[in-house]
Amino acid sequence: MEFTQAAQAQRGLLQAIEGEYVAPAAVDQYFATEPNLIAAFDFDYDTTTDFQIKKRWATFLLAPPFWIPGCLCCFPCFANQQVHWEVRSQHVALTVDGIRYVREKRKSICGLQCTDQGRESKTVPYDKITDCDVQEPAGMACCCCIQNVLSTVHIDTASSGQRGENGKIHHELELVGLVSPTAFKHAVWQMKRSCNNAPPGSSIPMTSTREPGAPAQQDMTQGLLIEIRDELKTLNQQFKEQRSK
């Protein structure tokens, strides 16, 4: 609960940098030592964990054929803990290179060392992004018995957007349960504008049309990103000092 209360308290503390660029002061310090960090964003671990546990149990109880196999595999003993391991392994940030998403090394199944899952990371470059939007929670999940409470941010590139065999649209990256999904979306678009050398507030083409820039142009873009990063660090430090008083 401590994380949720701290995160909720910071929802309104959005710092505006370079026009439309916004980023909340993050509680998650996972990327604190990241050399190319622009801004980290928090997942609402408590709300996400609570929702996923309810959904997992509802799915299990509504599927009698899986009761016996599930009990033999000790599903009732580890179901809740498995959700905790999965949800709390997630971290996301904006870096100079793009959106960086990490799933840290975590336990799985029954928690034995032999079932551990390794660290996974993915970086989506800003100039490859063709769409970034937020799907707000609505309706019910799992046979209309669990209310949807989590927002989902969909990030697409030219290679995504296709429907798979199950009919589900493939996205380059899906972020479920961010504390400030709208702020994340605006920050991504502002970073894409910066990379395309477009002025704040202008429209960005849905596909990247930027030609390889001259070295001086690239240096200017990198310098702007570093300046934004340094300014955010200063604002976050000021916020921490105010909280400690």
C-alpha cells in the first residue's frame, strides 16, 4: 500500500519540459544508474497485482476441467505468488535511445531456483514508432465478473499491427497498469518530435520520413535529449528534498 499511496500522491506532479514533454516524478529507482536515462515511469504494482489475481482465480474457477490438473500442479498454493513475481519484475523508462522495457530476473511456477526466468529487456527507438496510444479501462473481464481497472499503452512500429492466428492484434510493446499512462504517451510523442526535429505541437507522420542527418544535426538532437534528462533529474531531486522537509 505504501507504493500505491506514494504513486497516487505524485499523479498530479507532472513537470513540463520543452513544451509538451511531461514526466511524473518516479518512485521506481530501477533505472537510477542508467547513463542515458530521460525519465522513468511507474507501474501501479498493487492495483495490477490485485486485478491479475482476481482474474486468474476467476478463470480457474470457471474452468472445471482444469481443477484436477491445476491442483496436481499446486496451482492454489502458488497462484497469488506467481502474479506478484510477474507484475513486480516490470520496469519502463524513456532513454536517449528509445523506450526501454525490462523484466527483471524472477521466480516462476513453484519458486524453485531451477524454474527461474532470466532478465529480458527491449528498446523501441523513437524513430521506429508509428503509434502510441492509451486504451482506458472499461467494461468487465473474465465472463463479466471482474471489473477492468487497468489502462494499457500500445506502442506500434511498422512491423506490428497485424492480427495473429488467435485474432489478437500484435503490438510492438504493451504496457499494462502504468500509474500515468497519458503522461507516458505525451512524453513518447514529444521525444519522437525531438528526434524528427519537429517543433512542439506539430503533427508527426505515422511513419518515419527522416533522412539520415548530418553529424551536426545528430549532435544537436542528442544534446537536447541530454538537456531534458538533466532537467528532469534536477526536478526530481527538488521534489525529493521537498518531501523530506
